[in-house]
Amino acid sequence: MVKSMTGYGRGLICEDGREMTVEVKSVNHRFLDLSFRAPKNLSFLEDAFRSFLNESGVRRGHVDIFINYANHREDAQTVA
């Protein structure tokens, strides 16, 4: 259960040469205002985050979600 609308959290996972960081920041706001920033190839995660916030009881506040992803594997491909 959420006890405050103001908060910050950061999570990092490194596995198999890949690294993902998720940061969530929230402040008081009259309505629920969700801002999602992630690389285009991870935009499919936005719906999952919206569902998670709904299920966790977040009803109001300005919530920023930032996702960063890096692939450090030797077989990683770059887009030119």
C-alpha cells in the first residue's frame, strides 16, 4: 500500500552482459499523471507499468518512470 505520493526508487539489474536501470519518481499532484521515458525498443513496457501502478493502488500524483538499457555483449548489434 502506498502511504505517500512523494518518493523515489531506483533498481539495477545486470545479467548476461546486459544492464537495465529503472527509476521511478513521484510527487504530489491532484490527478494521476504518468510520464514514461524509455528507448523505443522498450516502449512495450509502458502498458505493464501502467497496469502495475493501477494494481498497486496509485490513484494520484505525478509519476515519472525512466528506463535505461545497455547491451555490453560482444554479439550486440548497433543500428546505424
